[in-house]
Amino acid sequence: MGQTVLLIDDDEQLAGPLQEYFARYDLNLINETHPDRGLHRLRQSDADPISLVILDVMLPDMDGLEVCRLIRRDPKFNTLPVLMLTARGEVMDRVIGLELGADDYLSKPFEPRELVARIHNVLRRTQPAAIATESGNDQLLQFSRLRIDDERHIVQIDGKVIDLTTSEYGMLLLFAQSPEKAFSRDDILNALRGIDAELFTRSVDILISRLRQKLKPLSCIQTVWGSGYRFVAAEA
């Protein structure tokens, strides 16, 4: 069996059919219906590492947004991909989820094939070395204060490791591989993939804001008015 995915959703009827469907795509789905048990399962997963968490927003005792916040606060899992399930039309839940560090979201009800496609897209973004190889760029990007080790998926500023989510890392890598190039929001979303059309513009701005905060005191991501954003090597 391939990579393991943890589903935290209180719908007891959801996991069974998804487990069978996921197996066709070499994904091993495990599930918990309560957030506390889901977090415990995640923390005890050393023997069978979890590659991605599917997290429902509506959970008993603790909502999925708080679970996402706890995952991102844990140094062991703060870069673990998280895909959130939200009720259709709950745009604010999606915005908050992205702000907390979720890598993608999907509205309920959903088609299993779309969920699998989104999972594969997110997991591909956790393997940035393949991106670098395809683009012909070196796996090590070194600027004055910023270092991106694409082989080990490590970002450092002045030698200090910076924790980034997979989406934040993918965005930084996209910029750093093409310094001074202006990327529109559509360019960024096409490169990262997997974010619903309803939040295209908003999701990019959220990611940019989070990334800028984590890269402080550097100011290497600049706004190009009317065009989008660019990476300025001199500021890195």
C-alpha cells in the first residue's frame, strides 16, 4: 500500500466507501470520528507515517479549524499537508482554514474522484525536488540571507530553519526559481493547483501574507501593482 491518509470526520458512513475507493489509487485511508482521537492517532503514527490529513470543519467538541491550528502549532506536523472539508457555501470557513495553514479544501458533498485528485495534487507539492528537476533548476537556491534546499525541503534565513506549509513552500520555490519575474494570481494558482475557483484571488493573497510574515525580516516578495507579485533576489 502507498501513502497513508488520515480522515478526521464524524460521519461514520463516509470512511468505508472511501477506503475502498482510495485503495484503487494506492492510498491507505485510516479514519477517526472524534478530533481528540484523530490527533492522538496522528501523534502515534511514527511506525506508519501519515502523509496527509483530511479534516472536516464540523466536528464534535472541537471544530476542524481548531484541530488544524493545533496541527500547525506542533513542530513535528506543522508542514504536514491538510485538506479541509467544508459545507458548501461556507466561504468564511475556507478563508480561515487557509489562513491557519490548510493546503486545500473541498466542499461537501463531493465526488470521491475529485477528492483523490486534490490529494494527489497536494502530495505532489510535498515533493519539490521533482519540480526542480523538471524545470532544470538546481536543487539548492542560495541568496544573500535566504537558502532553499529543495532536495531536503528546507528553507533557512541566516541559518535558521523557517517552517512553511507545502503551499507556502511551493509558492516560495516558484518565485525563487524565477527572480524578478512578475507572477499574476492566475500564474500562481496554475502552478500550485488545487484551490477552488470561488477563492482564487483571496487564497493567493492569504498565502502571500502568510509567507511574508514567515520570511521577516526579509522583504523579497514584492507587489507588482496591476500584475501580481515577484521575488526580488537583492532583498533575500
